[in-house]
Amino acid sequence: MINYFRKIRHNLIQKNKTSKYLKYAIGEIILVVIGILIALQINTWNQNRLERLNEQKIIKDLKVEFEANYKDLNKTLKQHQIGIEELREFQIITKSKDYHNPKLNSLMNSLLKWFSFTDRPGASNNLISAGNLNIIQNKDLRDLITQWSGNVNDVADDELFLANFTRETVLPFITKNYTISNLESENNKMLESLGLKLDTIALPIFETKPINWEILVENQEFQSIVSLKKMYEYHCVLECKITLGACNNIITLINSELND
């Protein structure tokens, strides 16, 4: 094809047909430009195709990450909700002065436990740290992924506050005013409810000792501790719900972007 065009140019020059040659040269330039534009368009199309394939792979990885986060966060939320319910029941029993209620020992265990959510960073962290978040075309999805770490930090802050309160305030008080060995069996029941298989080494050694519940539950400091822990648990519930909603929105957008 190139030799063919070259012969045409040569013949026009030899025949001194300048105007025709100029027209031909312009036409040839236009053809070359069109060819370049087509090549660029094909290259751009191919690059876009590869980027979309890469985007689909990343979105699938994000789906795995955030579905795992949703499951773990929902489990943590339920534990905080159980904690509130147990502490509320403790208050109801205290108010009714039902000092012989068989639930008191198990409810005491709710004062000593805390739960925390840890997200599973993966594709989202890699995208942000590498500065490749723009690979995701959906702006709403990009924004939610960017905000995700802030949601997780809000949950972590409240859960850390609750954990510190339990370690620094609740445990010292309970240790001084209650026979902790009574809680070993209750603690084991709680762990088993989470699906953990316990070894015989976890079995309690000491027998359960009688507790003067009236003195303990009527103690003003004790009642304040129960109320504070209940409030802190509720803050954790609220943050978990907000973050769970954000996680659900991310999953919804991810599913809308996936090609079957």
C-alpha cells in the first residue's frame, strides 16, 4: 500500500501536475491522520476495557471484604445489645429487691465483659494507600469507601472507652466486693455461646459461695457502675448501627456495579 502511494506521488511529480499533487498530498495526510486517530481510539478502547476488567476484580474483592465486615459488625452489635438487656435486667431486679433471684450471678458476669469490632482491611486499604481509588467509577461508592475508616474509628473509640471503664473501674470494684470465682462457670457459658470449645482446664475449682446481694446491689457506687456501663454499651450500639448502615450501603453499591 505504501509503495502504491509512492508511485502515485512520483507520477504526479514527473507529469508536473503540482495542483493535483498538492490535493493528493493533503488527502494522504488526512488518511494518515484518520489512521492515527483510529489507532488511538482502538488503544483507548483497549485500555478502558482492561481498566474495567481490573475494576470488576477489585469490586469483587471489596464485596468479600465488606460482607465479612458486615457479618462481624452485626455479631458485635448483638453482643452490645445483649449487654444492655442484661444490665437493664440487673437494674429491674435491684429495684424490685428480688435478692434471691437465681439470675443474679449470671447477670454479674455482664459487668465484666466487653466486645470490640475489628474491621478486615483489604482491597479498600490497598486502593486508598496506592492512590488508585479512581479506578472505581461510581463516585458514591468511592466516597463511602473513603469514609469507612472514619466509621470504624468511631466504633473503636466508644468500644475502647467501654473496655477501659470495665478494666479500670468495674473490675477493681467487683474484685473487692464480690467473689469472682463464682463467675467462672458463667464466663464459660458465655464463651461457649460464642461457639468456642473449652478445655477441661477452664473448669472452675472453687465452689460457688453465697453472696449478700442486698448489701451489694444497694451500694450506691455499684448502682452507678451498672448505670454507667449500660450507657456506654448504648453508645457502642448506636455507633455500630451507624457503621452497619454504611457497610450495607457499600455492599448495595458494590452489587449494583458487578457484572454477572
